[in-house]
Amino acid sequence: MKLFLLFPTAILIFLHAFSQTASTYYLQGCNEAIYGNHCKAIDLYSKAIMVESGNQNFYLNRAVSYIALKNYIPAIADLSHVIDISPNSTEAFFKRAWVKEIVNDHEGAISDYTKAIQLNPKMANAFYNRAISKCNLQDYEGAIADYTKALQLKTDLHNAWYNRGCVKSKLKDYSSAIVDYTNAIRLNDEYYGSFFNRGLAKFYLEDYRGAIFDFSKAISLYPNNYKAYYYRGMTKDNLLEYKDAVEDYDAAIKLQPNNHELYYKRGVSKILIGLKDNGCLDLSRAGELGNPNAYVTIKKMCK
């Protein structure tokens, strides 16, 4: 009788040790991950899973370590295991969507973000990320709607203001894009892209003075990007300020010495301020570099 009575107790002790072993592996894996030792962490999480295969946290943390190592396919598999165990895991759907976007499965990412949003309709980052996936599928109107929803939930999302502005610019809704870039600048006035793209929008709306201001600010923030000099030069050309335009093209050419468009623009501007010989040499250089209009312009302006 004693043996029969002790047998269930022995099972309980064994099961307790079994569970403790899984937890030990898991905690050791977490510790390794904290210090960036993700290969070791994965090995320990795997041992925990071998002991206790139904614990979603083991798969979730192993997925995080796979992501840290940019090993995305097994990360997706682990997140799918989490969802099998816990079908209402917003975190797992969100993370799996994020990984799918990295591997260019944009439709799969949108599906998972949509599920995360259904589980948590106030998840601003899910709307924001889904907008990015929609942009990658050229669903620009859908992206604008998602950026708008993200901003309704969290008004201080700088990147949402900026990205929505970029999408509106792509759709040539420049006036509305300028408002978004301005809001992005209000939140972060040290980001080159907001000033540069607002300058472009103003350029296309023929607000040339406003464009020059923004391009100048962009240059002060990021002096090594030739595009701001290039567009500021073109803006000055449109204001008939050819001498100043030449200076901007000079700066752009120092950064991009083999860009045929820069030589072409500088050449025309030089000719217009009376530097015909130098200007025609620039046009010739533009032709050498492959500019399709250079020789037509030479025939017209360099006789």
C-alpha cells in the first residue's frame, strides 16, 4: 500500500523537476539575450521547448533572438507557434507582421497588422506600420488613411507626419504635404528630410523663396547631400539668380563629380551670365557623361 500511495507523489516531484528544468533553460536564455548572446539564447530556449513545448514565451523569446540575428524565417515560424498557442496574442501578430515586411511579404504583413488592429484598435504603431506595407504595394490612399489613423491615436508620431507628407507629395498633393512636413518639423527640427521635402513641395508650387529657405536649412543639417544644393540651384535659376545658382551647382559637383545633370545645369547658368566658354565646356562634359540634351543645347547656345 505504501508503494502505491507514494507513486503519485513521485510523479508530482518528477513533473515539478521537469517544469523547473524548462524554466531554468528559459531564464538562462533570457540572461544570454540581455547581453547580446543570441546564439546561446536560442540554444537554451530550444532546450526549454524540448522540455515544455506548450509555453508561448519560449517561442516568443526565441523569435526575438532570431530577429536580432536577422534570421527571419525561423522567427516567423516561432511567432506562428505563439499564435497557435495563443490566437489572441497581439504582440505575436505585430511582430510577425514586422518580420514579414522585412522579407518583403507585404501582403502577409498587412494581414497580420490587420489582425493586431482587430485585437487592439488603439495600437497606433500597427496602423503606422501597415501604412508602410501599403506604400510598398503602391496603395497610397490606403497608406494615407492608416497614417491618419495612427496620428489620431498618437499625435506626436514624427515619422507618421513625415511619411504621410511623402505619400501626398508622390500624389502631387503638395499643399497638404507641406502641412504634414511642417508638423514633422514642429516635432523634430533637426531632420534633414523634412526640410528638403518641404522645399521640394514649395518648389513645385513655385514658392521659390520658401523653397530656398528650406533647402538652405536642409544643407545646414546635412551638408554632404548634393540634392539640396542642386534643387536650390534650380530654384535660383527660376528666380533668374544665375550667378548664385552656379555656386550651388559648384557645391553639388564637388559631392557628385560624375553627375551629368549638374554639369548641364551649371553650363546653361554660366552662359546666361556671360561665361560662354566655361558654360559650353560644362555642356560638353555633360555630354561626355551621357546627358541626352547636352549636344542639342550646345548647337543652340555655343555657336
